[in-house]
Amino acid sequence: MNERDVVKELARRTSLTEETAAEVLHAMHELVDEGAVRADALPIAPQPHEARPDDPGVVDRLIARAKRHPLGIEFLVSGFLATVAITLGAHAFTVEAARRRLEKEQQHPEESPE
């Protein structure tokens, strides 16, 4: 996503105008640039990975988030890789690992944990 796309998405999700969303995003950048806030303190900062992107626990959490998300599990399975990763807050490799697992479970449902 480029900055324009981020502004549009912020506006859509918050019901703010795009102009207001752009101002908020700009203000957040200024806070970081001025040193008033550390980038890793912002809720949008990437979280440190506690494990490899293909770790089964990380994949489990991604699948659980996808099931709770309005776009659902189908979005995780078939959405554009970068969009899915950004929307669900995951590493692209985790998205790919989840897709492989879900495909395997689809092919062999008797082996699935549910």
C-alpha cells in the first residue's frame, strides 16, 4: 500500500474524511520524526516476531484472526498476498504457510485438528 491507499483505507475504516485521515497520518509521522514518540511505540509498528513466520503457533493465530475478520477465511486463502498480509497483520511467509496448511486440510479433512 502506498500512502494514498493508506489514507483511503483509514478514511473508510474510521468514517473520517480522507483529508482528516491524511492529517492524522501526517501528524503521526511528525511525532516520530521529532522524536516525541518512538516508532515501535505506535500501535501500527510491526511487532517483533516471537518465532519464524512458518511456526505452527504463528500460523494458528493468523488462521484464527482470518476466521474472526469480516472478509473471512476465503480472503486468507485467495486474496492478493500483500493485501492479506497487511490486512491481517501477518508476514507474507505466514500467509503462505497458512494457505498451504488450509489446502492440505481441504485435501485430507480426516487429518485436520477440528
